[in-house]
Amino acid sequence: MQRNAGETVSAPARIPSAGPAQVTLRRLIQYALLFALVVIAASGLSGLLERLLTSGSVLASRDVGGLALSLAFTLIGGPLALVLWWFVWRRLDDVEERTSAGWGLYITAMYGVSLIIFTTSLLGMAASLIGRRDGDWAPALANGVVWAAIWLWHRWMWKHPGKPTAHLDDVRAVVGSVFGLLLGAGAGTAALSGLLDVAIRGFPLTVTVEPWWYSVLRSLVWAAGGTFVWWWHWFKEGGRRFQTSLVDSIMVIVGVFAAGIAALGGAGVVLFVLLRLAFDRDNPMNELLEPLAPALAAALVGALVWRYHRTASIRRSPSTTRASALVASAVALAAAASGVGVVVNALLAAAVSPLAGGATRTLLLGGISSLLVGGPVWWLAWNPRDQPQTAGTIPPGRRVYLIAFFGVSAVVALITLLVIGYRVFEFLLGDVTGGSLLDRIRAPFGLLVAAGLVAGYHFALWRHDRTLLAAAEPARRTLDQVTLVVGNHTDGDALARGVAEATGGARVTLWLRADDGGPALPVPRAGSAGEASPSAGTFTAEAARQVAAALDGVTAPHVLVIVGPGARLDVIPLVGTVSSSRSIERSGG
């Protein structure tokens, strides 16, 4: 197509590309919508499958409204979910889309939700079949099958060789392993508790309804399923091989902290029951033995999980090993401190009411059991006899641990002190409904004693470490100001800058001598024939080094330095400054 002469040809309008905010918003909307549509379609499919399993070919034999809802969810939500998924899947050929955080977040969220739903559904169905022929297994089976298919679908996308996710791989492995660990450990504790309860107290009262081993088998089904899920994600999916801070943190939080609480709590209850059997048999024997089996099971399972993760943390980074040791020490110290508080409370209760022996004795035995369990474990984990003696042996994280424990215990002490003050003033103002003054304050006073001991101990360690670190630091220069007096033959400005740099930023006030002052230091040596004379810059740098060397070791905040004549250098420390309204930065004869 020809254009007339002189006609202006404009370039086609360029469509502006979407900005980062628009792209992020688009991804957020599409992945949230895809998540909602998949959940809706799964709900509809599980409802239809449940009706198929229970009603056969007659799907609308009952609850027509429910059937209509399932059909709407399936026939409308399902195709929309597939269309949106196909749109998203094709866009993943773009590297930016595939490596976006939204795609990894969607896969992680749907993977975790589908894993939890299908696992609990199938395990619940399997457990309900034990000893129950009329169990309602169809809803659980339908839900489990549908969500298992969704889990496999998203796992396939996660592991796709051409479109792998670039974010949150460790999160998916952690979610599966933590879920399986908690499920397996909890159900294993319940199963072991049932076995031990039968061995300790005999057959329970429910044996008249069904055999006692039914409940144990149901718990074993849940324990086996949870353990398998944990094993699959921790070993098969490589959760333990991720060297990330998330995996390390989860190991410490779940495997050491939570398991340590279960182990120490269970051990404390076991010891409490044994002490009551030896010294406090006021209650019936069956009632005394009732908490023994659950506590023993919790102690055994918790110790097993704790031991595994404590050993696994040693093979990881040194920071993970130190964190697991500090967390173990914290759990044990909390148990020991609570035992101290309870013991003080019981002793005060005995002083107030000597005749109330049974309740006071039980309280005292509870405090002793907590102290005897937490104290040795804290001693082994913290090892108070082997504390750092030099700054180089202070491990990272120790000072944070000391500050955290001091802060928490100080807050607890402050709160209990306020409670004690409230109780004291309440008693002094004439309230006679709460008993004696000692009886009012014995519980918070015991907690105050325990918190005070913990705060004082950790504060002393913190000060000790601070002293070691301060001693290891290089001596700080106390020199703050230098008054420099030079002759006319010296480049005073350059020398002042060199002295300021050499002294670590001291303020330098430059004065020029009224007399000539002679040649400046360093005195140049006579050169031989043909030898080039050093430049003035060389002399100035050497003079600055000589002044800095002369000032080394001077601790006075203000020093007078007189350069010249010749190689003479006078350094005069000053004890004070002349009171004047202004400082003269530069002055000449």
C-alpha cells in the first residue's frame, strides 16, 4: 500500500505489559479460585460416591436436596475446576509462572489438606470395622477415595519432571511428616495405655460391652497409619535430607520440645503414683493406679520420639544440635522449677494446717516427683559444672537462652509478687473469708521462690558471660581529641587527616607555630647521587605514622602533640580543657 508524500506514518500502539502487582493479584485470584473449585468438586464427588455405595443404582431414594447439591457441585464445579486447571497448567511452561510463590503455595495447601482428609477418613473407616459390623463406613470410604485421588493428582504435579515446583518443597515434606508423627505418636500412646491398663488394673468395665482388645486394635490402626505417613514423608520423600531452617526448627519444636514435655510429664506422673503408693494410700488402690498406664505410655512414646530427634539433630548442623540441647534443658528446668514451687507451697501448707495431712502430703509428693524428674535431666542437658571459662567457648545461642529464661522468670516473679501484695492488702483490710495470711500467699509465694531462683541463676550466668566477652574484646582507645601543633614547613591539613585516621577517628585541632619550627619530621636523609628525593606526601604519611605510634597506649581523652623542630615529637596528655566559648580549629601567628 502506497502512502502520499509527506504523510506521517505512526508506529502501532504498544500494549503496556502488566506490572508486578497486577501479575501477583492475578495469580492470587486464580490459585484461590482453583483451590475453592477443587474442594467443591471433591465434596460433590464424595457425596455421589457415598450414595452409590449405600443405595446402589437408586441414587435419589432419599434426601433429594442432598443429591441435587452433590450433582451441582460435581457437574458445575468439576468442569470449571478442570478448565481452570488446564489454563494454569499450560501457563506453567513459562519459567516465571512455574517458579512463582503462588504455584508452590497452592500445591502445598492442597497437598496438605488432601493428605489429612484422606488419611483420617480411611483410617477411621478401617478402625470402625473392628468389632462393629453395622458401622457407617460408606461416607468415610467415599471421602477417602476422592481425596486420595486428589492427593495423588497434586503429588504428580509436585514431582512432574518438566514442571517441578520451585518453592516450599520442604514445607510439603514437613507437613506430611509432622502430621504422621503426631498421629502415630498419639495413637500409639493410646494403644500402649490400653495394654498397660489391662496389665496393671485388670479388665476394664467396658469388657462387658465388647472385648477389651477392640479399642487397642483401633488405636493400633491409627498408630500404624500415622507412622506410615511419617515414614513416607520423612524417608521416602526426603524430608530429613532438606537442610533448611524450617526442617531444623520443626525437629526441635516437635521432636524435642513437644516430645520432651510428654516424656517428662509422663515420667513425673509415674513417679507421683509410685510415691503415693509408698506414702499416701488414703484413696482406693484402683483410683491410685488409674493415671499410671497413660502416664507410662506417654513417657515411653515421648522418650522414643525425643531420643530419635535428639540423635538426628546431632547429624545436622551444629546450631540444630545446640538448639535441641537448650530446648531439652528448658523443658527439664521448667519441670524442676515447678516442683520447687509446689514443694514450697506444700511446706507452707503443712505449717498453716498441721492436721490436714492427706492433702498436704499429696501436694508435697507431686512437687517432689516433678523435681526428681526435671532436676537430673536438666543437670545432664545443661551440665552446670562445665560452663564456659573463656569467650571463645561460649556457644552461639547461649546468651539468647539466658536472656529468655531470665526475662520469663522475671515476669512470672513480678506477677506473683503483685498477687502476694493483693492478698496481703486484702487480709489487712479485714477480709476473713480466705483463711490466714500464710494460707493466702503460700501458692504464689512458692511460685515466686522458684521464679526468683531461676532468674537469679540465669542472670548470674549472663553477667559471667558478659565479663568474659568484655575481657576478650580489644582495648578500646579512650583518646577523644588531639591538639596538633606543627611548623610552617609541614602540610598540616594532610598530617591532621592522617592522625585522625590512625587514631580511629579522634578529633584533631590543628595549630600552627608562631616561629618557623624548623624542618618537619621525619627528617629526610640525604640521598645519594642520582637518587630521587621522597615526595612531600611520603613525608606526611610517615609523620602521621610516627605520631600514631607515639600516641599508642595513651589513655587520656585529650592529648597535645607538638611536632618539630626537626625530628622532635612531644606528646603531652591533658587532664582537662580550658573553659572557652569556642574551639579555634586553625590559627596562625
